[in-house]
Amino acid sequence: MGAVKSIGVIGGGAWGTALALTAARAGTTVRLWARDPATVSEVRTKQQNTKYLPGITFDEDLNATSSLKEVADADAILLVTPAQSTRAILSALKETGNVRGPVVLCAKGIEQTTGKLLSQVMKEELPGIEPGVLSGPSFADDVAKGLPTAVTVAAHTAKTALSLCEALQSPCFRPYASIDVLGTQIGGALKNVLAIACGAVAGRKLGASAQAALTARGFAELNRLGSAMGAQGETLTGLSGLGDLVLTCSSTQSRNFSFGMRLGEGFMASELIAAGGKLAEGAYSAQVAVKLAQKHEIEVPICDTVARMVSEDMTIDEALNTLMARPLKSETDFF
Ligand SMILES: NC(=O)C1=CN([C@@H]2O[C@H](COP(=O)(O)OP(=O)(O)OC[C@H]3O[C@@H](n4cnc5c(N)ncnc54)[C@H](OP(=O)(O)O)[C@@H]3O)[C@@H](O)[C@H]2O)C=CC1
Ligand SMILES: O=C(CO)COP(=O)(O)O
């Protein structure tokens, strides 16, 4: 593909808005699609998205629209809605007949009903269109404020990955190109599950040592499962893997970590979900991550306890006891 001069961003939430700002700062023509007309109007007229990025007024004028057909008419599309809505949006995008460039998957999750990665979903819904993936340690708030951030942008060819990077690069946003489309998705999906575990440890006040141990053992799970699924080692230890795991497992700014904290404080997962709070993708990916691990015959005890806490099959104290009472084993696979 040639240079990416225009980008359509689908998703008027925190991350979609921050990525639209990122493209604008890079000098790329950008149009943001949101399903909520109030968001479209506020972004257009007030340079704000108070529902998802409260307290931030953009320096950039963003062109927002409610027309999917309009936003699809771009050299590349960033798809930035929650993972579970990906199939429906891809199908609606196909209906527009306007998609020509790569569609970059920016959600961090696995499809619950099928256990498929989002690029696999895209292959079914938009065959013939190149998938891309954007993932890495990047809080939408930080990015919207122009704080320095680095992410991985993957596509099947280096040329496409580099063109996408060029269309997003600015003094505050540094994308690294990759051709590991599969591997770049795995870290983002699994770190959300593992961040719930770390948040639960913080909420239950089990100490910084426990949190660090859980992060490191969580990385072992991410690494084992990612490798079994075919991810490259450098991807798993890179920005979209270890980088994002460290960020999300250590900050109350993370919605997954905060969701875990509430579990650790004694709230039930169903209460938190019913209250309709902020999106915690890990709550939707935990169970399906465990199933994927079973399919690949990989042990993921931390993901498993998170899945069981989310389905209310286990309390935080039971989870802790289960993890601590596991049979002794080697940290490496050498003996
Ligand atoms: N926030 C962050 O820091 C980062 C988020 N991500 C990932 O990006 C994805 C989106 O997250 P984020 O933007 O933060 O989420 P938000 O909760 O901030 O926003 C979600 C957006 O998606 C819209 N939406 C939800 N369901 C649908 C649907 N079925 N059809 C169309 N639009 C829909 C919502 O619209 P409405 O308002 O109408 O409900 C809203 O505009 C997630 O997978 C997340 O893990 C990745 C990196 C950073
Ligand atoms: O993916 C993110 C940071 O890289 C955002 O994490 P949360 O969805 O947990 O807020």
C-alpha cells in the first residue's frame, strides 16, 4: 500500500477519541465516528468528549460523524470499539462498500462466543481487507493530553505497518512497526485479565510483593500461551506484551485493575457489571482465555482464578489459597 493520508476512526469512546487526536497531531486527515449523536456534536462544536475524556479540551479540531459510510472512506480505518462489538461493526463496515485500506484493530480482547482473536473475526467478516493491530502501554487520557507514549503497530507486511506508523507518529506518539499481527493481539487481551488479578491483590491489601509476584507469574502465563499460539518472543516481551502488562498491573488508572480492586474489596463481579461502570475488557476475556489455554494444553492458573472470580465461582481468599497451595514447581522448564 502507499502512504496513508486519511484515517477513519470508529469508536467515540476514550481510546477512539485519543487515537483520532493522535492522527490529527501527525498531520493526517482524520474523521471520527461515534454512535452517540451527542458525542459527535460535542467533539465537533466544543472539542471535548466529556463522557469519556472528562476535563480535556482538545487543541485539535476533529471532524466527527454519525455516518459509517463516510468514515469508511479513508486510506486506513482504526476500529476502536469494545472487542465484543467487533464482528457487528466489521459486518456493518462491509455493508458500506467503502472500505479500501487496512482496518487496524485497536480493541484488546478475544471474541467470547468463538474464542477467536479479532484478526480471525475480521478474516471472516471482511475477507480481502488487510488487518492491522495497534496495541501497547497507552492510557487514553495520557495520549489525549499529549503525554509521551509508544505502541506497536502490526500488519502482515512491513510496508503497511510502516505506512500506518508514519500516519500516526508525532513528537508525543511513537509507534513501532511489526509484522506479528497475531502476537501483537495476545498481550493486550491477556494483560487485561491479569490486571484484574493484580487489582484484586491491591484491593485486598495483600502487599506490593504479592502484586509483583503476580505480575511476573502472569507474564509467564502470557508468554506460555502466546508462544503456543504462535506469537514471536520479541512481541511478547515488547510493548504490546510485557510493556502493557506492567502498565496495567500497576496503575489505578487502568479500568481492569480498578475492577479487580473492587473485587478485592469484596464487591461481586455481577454487581460491578450490572452497575454499568467503566469497560473492563478482562472480565469478558477471562473465561475464553482459559478455554484457549486448555485447547493449547497450557496452564494459566492466574487467568483461571480471575475467570472463576468473575463468574463468582471463587472468592478472592479462595483464589489466593488456590494459587499459594499449587504444587511446588520449577520457575523455568529446565528440570
Ligand atoms: N481507554 C484506554 O486507555 C485504552 C483502551 N483500549 C481498548 O480500546 C477498546 C475501546 O476502549 P475505550 O475507547 O477505552 O472504551 P470506552 O468505554 O471509553 O468507549 C467505548 C466506545 O465504544 C462505543 N461502543 C460500544 N459498543 C458499541 C457498539 N456495539 N457499536 C458501536 N459503538 C459501540 C461506545 O459508544 P456509546 O458511548 O454510545 O456507548 C463508546 O463510544 C477496548 O478494547 C480497550 O481495551 C486500548 C488501549 C487504551
Ligand atoms: O489498555 C490500556 C492501557 O494500555 C487501558 O487499560 P484499561 O482498559 O484497563 O483501562
